[in-house]
Amino acid sequence: MRSTPSLNSQDPFRMALGKLRGQLRDGDYVLGEPLPIVDLARGMGLSATPIREALARLAGEGLIEDRRGRGYFAWRFDVADLVELYALNLLHLTGALDIALARKAVGGSPRELAQEALDAMLAGLGPAQGLAAFSEHLFDRVIAEGGNRALMGAYRAISDRLGPARRVEAEVIEGMADEVANLAALFDAADRTGLRDALRGFHGRRREEAGSIVGAMRARRAFQ
């Protein structure tokens, strides 16, 4: 599972970038809100310069929108966008899986079985957050084992955009715990065909439920 820069870092830019990226992934901004530099700087206790640099980096990654002359804005999630993001995420995963299959590189290892990681995340984070964290962790593993740097970069941008949706999936997707446990078992068993089919089903369900997921994201934001 990828890590974000520590907020204890002495580098103001990395502090700002890590905080903002975490807020975006957590769904703090999903309604197309403006991201005013002065307000963000005040809230983080930083000067405007590292905030501006961090926002420029995030805009370059496609995580926020740079409206020239008007400032930076969060993306507003709508159903069509979410359906597309899930479809792209699946394409990246199956692409990495194809590469890994050719190298016979997909499957669990004695050092870290996927099921053990799932159990640990559920115990430490609780059901909803644990399922979200584990799905990100497992997908990162599949992408990494593909070994294609360009694919990794494209995947990470889409994965970050999907962060807010993943954090509410358990509220919408019935039987998600069994679904995720099945992915873990297939990964550990190195069942490549089964994993590919399960990933298609996993993302297909979320495309079908995109309207409910968007509604859950917006409701969660409204109560923050």
C-alpha cells in the first residue's frame, strides 16, 4: 500500500502535498469546491508558496482542476465520470496482470499473503475502511508485479481519483467483505484466470452502482 509524505516532515511543500492528497483521497472535496490558497495556507499553518506548489503538482497529476485565472478547484464527481474511472482502473489492472502472467509473477508470497493483509486491515481499521484499504493494497500489488513504470503512473492517478469512492463502497455494495476476501484468496492461490474474472466482476458491480456511490460520497461530504 502506497504511503504519503509524513506531515512531520520539515519540508513545507511535502507537508502541503501530503495533506492535500490525503484530503482528496478521503473525499473531503468531491463537489467541485474552490481550493483557495490563502485559506488552505492558514488552515495548515504554512505560507502560500508551498500550498501553491502543491496545488500545481496535484493539477499536473489530474487530481484537481486548474482554471487559469480563476484558481484551483476540486473535481465534481458525477456518475459518468465515476463509471469511466472504474473502467480505466480495470484496464490498468488487467494490463498489469497480462504482463505479470507472461512473467509468471502474480501470486502471494510466504512473506505477505493477501489474506493475512486483509485480516490485519480489517482488525486495525474496521470493516469499511479496512475493505477500502485492502482493495487499494491488493491492486497496488498487481500493478507493481506488472513492472511497467508508465502503467504504474497512469494507474496511480486513476487510483487517487477513485479514493473518495472507495471509502464509501462498503455502504453501497452488498456483500463487499466476501467479494474482497475472494480477491485475496485468488491472489494467494495464483489463480490468474479467476483473478482476472473477479476483477471484472468487482469493477462491473461498481459501475452499475455508480449513482448510489456518488450519492454516498456527496452525503458523506455534506456531514463533514
